[in-house]
Amino acid sequence: MSSRRNRALVPEAREGLNKFKMEAANEVGTPLTEGYNGDLTSRQNGSVGGQMVKKMVQDYESKLSK
């Protein structure tokens, strides 16, 4: 039995998450493309994920302060 852990809880949100990922990649200067990105380093991929988390935290904090 195959267990896939990287499954979206809301499948309809996949397109929005991919757009968000591409925006974060552009902000940190990582050449992310649609499809295969195995030629990128762990540092580059990590910077994209880190930027995504940073933006989510900022959004949450701004909503709390309102």
C-alpha cells in the first residue's frame, strides 16, 4: 500500500498554492519552473519554502492586528 504524504487537504487549492510558490520563487530569485526542478539546490528550494512561510506569518499577523 502506497502512502503519499504530500497530499493537499483541499485539492481545489492546488492551483493557488502553485501560483503562491511561483511568486515566492520570483521574490527570492530562484529560477523555479512548472514541472521538473531537480536541478535546483536544496538551498534554493528551501529559500522558496522559507519565503512562503514568511509571507503566511506576515499575513496572519496583519489579520490579528485588525
